[in-house]
Amino acid sequence: FHPGSRPLLRQNGWVSTTAILDDQSVCGRGERLALALARENINSVFEGPSRARVEVDIFELQKDSQYETTDTMCQILPKGVVSVIGPASSPASGSTVSHICGEKEIPHVKIGPEETPKLPYLRFASVSLYPSNEDLSLAIGAILRSFSYPTASLICAKAECLLRLEELVRRFLISRETLSVRMLDESLDPTPLLKEIRDDKVATIIIDANASISYLILQKASELGMTSAFYKYILTTMDFPLLRLDDVVDDQSNIVGFSMFNSSHPFYLEFIRSLNLSWREGCELSPYPGPALSSALMFDAVHVVVGAVRELNRSQEIGVKSLSCTTPQIWQHGTSLMNYLRMVEYDGLTGRVEFNSKGQRTNYTLRILEKHHGGHKEIGIWYSNNTLAMNSTSLDINMSETLANKTLIVTTILENPYVMHKSNYQELQGNDRYQGFCVDMLRELSDMLKFSFRIKLVDDGLYGAPEPNGSWTGMVGELINRKADLAVAGFTITSEREKVIDFSKPFMSLGISILYRVHLGRKPGYFSFLDPFSPAVWLFMLLAYLAVSCVLFLAARLSPYEWYNPHPCLMGRKDMLENQYTLGNSLWFPVGGFMQQGSEIMPRALSTRCVSGVWWAFTLIIISSYTANLAAFLTVQRMEVPIESPDDLADQTNIQYGTIQGGSTMTFFMNSRYQTYQRMWNYMHSKQPSVFVKSTEEGIARVVNSKYAFLLESTMNEYHRRLNCNLTQIGGLLDTKGYGIGMPLGDMSGWPTLQPLTCMYNWYLLR
């Protein structure tokens, strides 16, 4: 490069421009080499007596500082330049350069992202080869509309993100679709943000950050199991092709970004080869990742400036002028050159280069790339007139895809009557060893959807519960870690599990219930005939008997009709009268009536007949009630239940109670905010020895053999009560939920969507 300033362009054919570099990376972005390649390419093309040769002065910035940039510009102005190019990745410095160039009317060619907020330059304007923020928002919005994603989440690395993607946010507000915005903190740890997005089950994630931070976010997402086909990532960085995501992506990952490179340009292969050789010579890091966008924009910027200068030079004689930061002098040809820059039409390494009246790039394209193992592929093109043309891609859901000829690994757990071993299972192999409701249902589904399956018992024997470090045990953990494709069992659908895995529609509705043993009363004894009435009833009946006997005795004594002559024919005893209601007969007469056997004594007087009738009516009711209840009390064993509800269970400590370890019932009590359930959880969690059991069979055994109440699903409660008459259910259901088929969050085993399973499964249930 040739230092110093140059006189008039027409006299010696030199075009003097300046580039400001801010590349502080270890191996560099290749911007210095790109400038050299552009200079050589132009000098080799423009030959002859009227050729215009290019000189590029390079200044480097050590940091993004307005003070350092101002000092650099004060060094550039005295040299006399026709334009200033760059910097590529220093927003504050770029704004300072634009401001100073505007004051001196020197064209500024930008190759970096548009500054936010955008500063108004009233006297002069610049041109930008980098896509405008509005175009970037339109491109992202077009992709979202193309794939019909109503809900998205935006992760911002800087606070200017909302201004940068203002048009995208505005379109979400107009369409009333949901866009959640999350900002990285100073630690740049995306883990909390990603967990929030995962809990909200947002499938589309937009990452507005540079390439290095974007890689960090995707790496953390992979660790959290958020790179499955359920998630779709859209990156705003234009250095998307440089990202090496082989340790992040798999065959089902959906990571989309943009590229501006024009691979059909005649100089493209030579440009790549030169940068690759330079990388190998000066860098000991991993293989060459590819050309940075800033280097290609530098190459195009030099060609754009030279092209505009040549056109202006044809109409008038122009020359550079030494300027100073301390004087108000301006370059008199700056406005004319700026007008010619806006009229440039050039096919460069970054595609078509044209500018609108605002100096923004127009009539260009953005290639839409999707990451795969070992590289990426083009899946569409976005045109600057807001037209999107998409090719077939894994993001494009093909509803006609099926599970035909695929073998799915099904994790399950032994639980009667859902999945059981056959009696001769040791003599069998594979799926033939198992039987049960879930096994039959799985076979029906496989016949309908034409897939094969292999049943595998869960390694730790648990349904699945969260660990303190965020991981999951049991069948849930195997689905998250892709050790299984389906979980088919008595698998309860809970809100906690739905955050990390997907479920089908529930195939059975249920709730948590209390299982306890039937408490038998004493066996019938010699005096069991007294059981139909309580001792108090028997006592009052005795008192009534004595009272009636006394009343009958007195009434008979007082009534003249009860006195008669037993021997009226005997002359000697005509005046002798007798009364049949002696004290003994008065006591005997009620007994005969009570026993419904009658008596030889019959009342004569109206008073005694009334007393007798009342007694007979009383005994009729008593004997009827006694007879009806006696057989039941002698043949049916009375059940004595010491508890009748969860509140009774929580208010006592004599009867222990617990759930299956690591199951949904345990999770329900652990996360419940209801006071009674919180007390029950505190008791179960702190009780030693542990009241948790590893299986339903172990819980049933504890119920039968000890004072233990087992908390389990109502379906299992009903099943075991039918098998064992000594078991009973206490109270009603504590909650309402259902059993469902579990599967990894999003796509699984090549399924493009869960909808085929849901639709076919619902159809099977209806049938």
C-alpha cells in the first residue's frame, strides 16, 4: 500500500481511499487480505493509458472508542481521500466516522450493521453494503410466516436488539401474535432464559447476537435437550456460515441463518482460496471456517468506490484535498461522488450492489441456510422486495410422512394390569414376554400406523421425577436423553413432565386416592343376638316392660270390669270376686305379647285393653326391626374405618402413609400449595424409615401387613381392590388427571410432528 496523499485523479489515475479495520480476533477475518485482493483485481482489470489504479490506506482501531476513532480520522483527513470504508464491528466508532465524514462531505461506505439508535446526519449521508435493520426484520418475518409459527421468543445479546428488530416487533404487535423478549445478562449465561423458554413450550427461537454468542447459546440449548426437531432457531448474524455446530446439531435440529455470499461470482473461488491459504500460514487453530462477511464486503466496497469515482471522473475533473479536523473546510466533490455512489450497479461477492436514496442497500438477496452435520444447505432465498422463495426443508412439515418401516424403542415399567410378565416369560424373547392393557394398546397402534417396536424396561424402575440439578429420572429421563422413542405405561400426565416431554391425548382419566385395609370387627359370640340394638335400647325396653306391667296391674285393680266371680253357680261363693291381673299375671302378660305368643289372660275392661293394644303395637315395631337387623349383624362383618379423608390422615400419626418413590403422586404432594397436602408431604419426606415404596406391589403389601395407607392412582386402587377384598378406598379423589403416551419433546424417530400420533390415536379411541 502506498502512503501519503495524491493530486488530481485525471493526472495520474490514482484512486486514494482509506479503510478502517477493527479486527481483533486471533486469526483475523481476512479484511486486510480482501483489500489487497480488491486492489489487485481492479488494477488488473483497468489497463491502458486511462486506467485508474487504486491505493488503500489502512488504519486499525484497538477498541470501539469514539475518542480513538476521532484521533484516527484526524490522521486520515490530511492525506486527502475520496472515501472511508469501515469499520465492520464497532458501532460507536462507525457512528463517529459517519459524523466526521458528514461534516467534511467525504463519502463513508459502511460494511457493518446499522447503528441503533440511528443518528440523523443533516448535511451528508453514507451508503451501507450491510443489510438494513428493516430488511433483516422483514426477512425473519417472512420465514416465520412461511412456516406458520404464531409464537416465538427473541433472545437479545444487547439492549439495542429491540431497536434493531423494531420492524419485526411491530409486525408481531399488528398481527397480535406472541413474541416474548429475553435479554442476556452481563454473565452471558443463557441457561435461565432457555429454561424459561422450555417451560413456556415456545418452539421458535430468534437469536440476535454475534457468531460467538450465538454458538454459546446453541451449545447450552443442546445441553438442555433443546435442539430436537421441536425447536426452530433463526440466527440474525450474517456470519452464520462460519458457525461450526457439529457438536450441537443432529439430524433433527432446525437451525436457520442468512448468508450474502454470491458463489457464482467469477472471483469467488479465488477469493476463498486466497483467504484459506492465508489462514493456514498465519493460524494454528482448527480448519479454516470460511470467509467472513466483512472481508467480502471490504472487497465489494473498494469496487463500488472505484466504480463511482470512474463515472464521476468522466463528467468532471476531480481531485483529493487535504483536510483538517481544526478547519471547517470540506471536500468540494464529496456530494457529487455520493450521488454517483447511490447510482452504482455492481455484481459483487455479496451479490447485487445497489443503493436507494437513503444510501441503504437494495435489490439484493439473502440466502437462507440450514445447518447440518458437516456444513449447511440452502433452503431458500429472500429478496429485498420482501419476497421469499423456499425449497423443501426439514422445517417444512410434511403431513403425509408416516412411521412405516420404523422400529421404535418403547420404555415401560412393570405395573399390573398395564404391563406384566407372562407366566412363562423366561422361555420367551422380545415383546412376547409381556402382556397387559398397555401392551395390547401398543400393538393396536403399531398395526394402524405400520411401525415396529421393541419393549424395554426402564433402567432405574422409576416413572420419572426431577432431580435438584435439573435432570430427570425414570422414563422421563430416558425420553429426554433419547434412549427411548415412546413411554407406554400407566404414565401420568403432569404439568411438570409436560415441560420436558410431550404427551398424547389421555387414554384414561383418574386421580389420586387413598388405599387402606378393611378393619374387621370381632367374631359373633354367645350374646351376638343383642347386637341389633344398643345397650341403651335394651335398657329402655326393659323399663318400658316394667312400666306397662305396673300400669296394667293398677288399671285392672281400679276397673270394676276386671273383677268377676269365677264360680257364679256356687251358692256359697256368690259374693266372692277375683281379679285375673295379679302381680305375676301383670308381668307375664307383656312377655307373651312381646314374644308374639299370646296368653290365656285377656283384658276385660276398656282401660286394660287400651294399655294392651299400645304394648302390642310397640312390640310389633320392635320385633320387626330386630328381626330385620339380626341376620345382617350375624352374617356381615362390620367395617371400622379409623380415617375417612385426607384431613383425617394428616391429623394423625398412628397410621403411616406414603407413595411410590419418584412417581407423579410424589411430585403432586411435593409441589402442592394446599395446606393439608403440604403437611402430608412434610410428614412423608421426613419420616424415617422411609414411607415411600419402589412399586405398587410393595405398597399393597405394606397396607395388608401393617398400619399403612397407600396413596396411588384411582385406577390402580380399583384394580387391586377387586383382587383383594380386604382393601378399601378412603374418601374421594385428591385431583384429576390422565394416563398418556410419553414421547420426546417435539419430533421423535423421524416423526415430523406429533399430529399424526394424536389424530390416529384419537381415531383409534373413537373406534
